[in-house]
Amino acid sequence: MKNFLKRTVAVMIVFMCITSIPLNGGIGLELPDFDLGIKASAVTVEPSGMCGDNVSYIYNSSNGELVISGTGAMDDYDYHFNSHNSPFYKSDIKSVVIEDGVTKIGDYVFYDCTKLTSVTIPDSVIAIGEGGFNYCEGLTNVTIPDSVTSIGDYAFTDCINLTNVTIPDSVITIGEGAFIGCESFTSVTIPYSVTTIGDSAFDYCENLASITVDKANSNYSSEDGVLFDKNKKTLIQYPRANTRTSYTIPDSVTLIVDNAFYGCENLTSVTIPDSVITIGKDAFGSCSSLTSITIPNSVTTIGENAFAGCNGLISVTIPDSVTTVGDYAFYYCTGLTSVTIGNGVTSIGDNAFMSCKSLTDVTLGDSVITLGEHAFAWSTYLESIIIPESMTTIKDYAFHGCDYISDVYFIGTENQWKDINIGIYNENLTGASIHYNNP
């Protein structure tokens, strides 16, 4: 999770540098109040102690081995970057042997044990707690016994060197972000027993090339290495390292979930069938090689950041079926030159086309009512825009930094134009030549 959060903060910092606007306050982004723990010093593990009501440990500092024994569950620990209360947090532990009798590996118990390379988990363990091995970057292999039924949220997040984990047939639940950031994964097999896979379970797995689901699984399926629900109505995860350059989504799919194709840099084209209704948040974010995508007339929602950072996209047509374009939907699509927004769209979110630096022409459909803050800000070479008479609100900074706008074609009267609530820092728009009743 640490690397995941660092990546998130890094993106925000880059954004701040690009826009020269404070992250807190200027554009409505709020950073969580956390400390990344970079200055935290390693814990000195006591030679022995308790880590559960009936669970104790013995630590050998000479070889870094920790032996945990007893009966029942290990204690759960709070997740804080600046005040962690696990007795092993950020310690020099190299190996862990959990003896038979322990039933649960506690929440965040081994968080940030970066020198940990070996773990022995007995058949008595039925649950691996939330964040149990979060950021144990030294781990290369973990054998999960066939007694385990639950792998908690963020259990192995940012175990960047973990190359092999076998999920046994006993596992029922794989938690949210359970393996997020496991960059060395190349393949994953989901057994028949799994009934729940949490959001983003395999996100940021840079080298993941395929996901295979046991055909006997009643809740999930796979096809060509891609993870779906059983009926293939929901596309859950496209493996980031798959070498295909083009992909056709099955025509049974109605939902592309959040982050489904995020960072799939090998893809140059994706065919979306007319069965798809929703494109989730970050669904195609940072697919930097994507040059061609057709959004079918069945889609009603394009989520936040859905195509953000798709620098290869040249043109986008948003069909009439779409009603909302989410915040940051096409943010920083630097190769985008033209955008046509369909007649069903009523709202374009904040920062939706911000920093589309090659964008020269925009046509807004005749139902758009609201343009969000920074909607086209810093789309430096935007020259002309067609605005419908339905428009009532153009929010602050919507066209800030669009220094080359010369012509605005308003499909309405001069009086209607004057009635539009145009926010501050839109002088590039209001200072252009306004052409009334001219499509």
C-alpha cells in the first residue's frame, strides 16, 4: 500500500506542478492526512512477548527468525503511517515461523517488514488479516495452506518481489487490493472455491500477463487471460502485461469496472461492443499507446479518469447515449486533437479535458448545461468551440490557459449568451470573437 499511496501522491504532485494551483483548496482536491512513514525508524523487536490473547512469540536477533506459537488469533493492529503499534513494524525480521494452533494472521502485523524473506504458515490458519504482509518487499514466495478461507484487504499489497502465490481451493474471499502492486506476478489462478474478489485485487501488477479461473467456479470466469464475472457481463481485470496490441471485448459485457485496463500500455486499440452501458473510473487510464477506441451508442456513463493519460488518442466522439462525462475523464490526453460531444450529455465534469495540449476543436452537443471547473483548462492550442444554447453554467477556470481561442460559436442569441453564468478566470473564452446563432 505504501508504494500505491506514493504513486497516488506523486500523480497529485505532478498535477500541482503542471497547474501551479495548490492541491488543497484551489481545485477541490483534498489530500488525506497521513505520513508516508519515510522517516520512521525500525522497531527493535523484544526477545519475547505476546501478539494475541493466547499467542506469543520468540525472536532470535542473531538470525532474524521469529517464531509465533499458541492458539487462536493473533492481535489486529491499526494502520497508521506515523504511529504503528505492531511489535514487528518496520523491523529486521528475516523469517517467520507460525506454529500450528494459530488461526489468524493479524491485521497489519508484519506491515513494512521489508527484510522478511520467508514465511511458514500452518494448516491451522484460516484467515490472513487485512494488510497482514503489506509492503513485505523481500518476500518472493508464500505458500498459503488449504485451511485458509479468507485473504484480507491489502494482505499482500506492494510485495513487489512476490513471484509465486498459489491460492488454494479453500479460499472463499480475496479482499480489496489483496495483491495490488505485486509487480513480479506473471500469472494468477483463481480456484473454484472463490466467491468474492474485492475491488482492485490485482491492480498495479506490472508483469501480470494472464488470469485463469477454474471452470468449476460459479461466480467468476476467464477468457484469453482476462477476468470476468461468471456470465461475462462484467469485465473485471485485463492483465497489464498481456502482449496483445488489440482486444475486442465480448458482446455480453455491460460493465467495464474501475481500473479494468489501467496501465495496459501494449494496447493500441480496443473494440467496445454496443452491450456496454458503463465505463468505470480509471477503466482505461494511462493506456498510453491506445490510439483507437470507439465508444458505442449504448454507453450512458463515462467514469472519472476513464481515459486519463491516454496520450495516443487522436480524436474522440462521445455518443448521444452518454449523459455524463466524469471528472478528469480525458485529462492529459496530450495527443487528442478533436472532441465531439453527443447531444445526450448534460454535464461535463471538472478537469474532464484539462491539459489536452493538442486539442484544437471542440463541439459540444445541444444538451450540455454545465461545464465543470478546469474542464478544458490548459488545452493550450484550443482555437474554436461550439457551445449550445442549453448552456447555463461555465464554472471557474473552465478555459483557463487556453490562450489561442479565437472563435466561439454560440447556438443562441446574444441575450442568451449574457445569461450564462461564466465563472472567474475564463477571460480567454469571453475575450474571443463570439458568433451567435452560428453552428
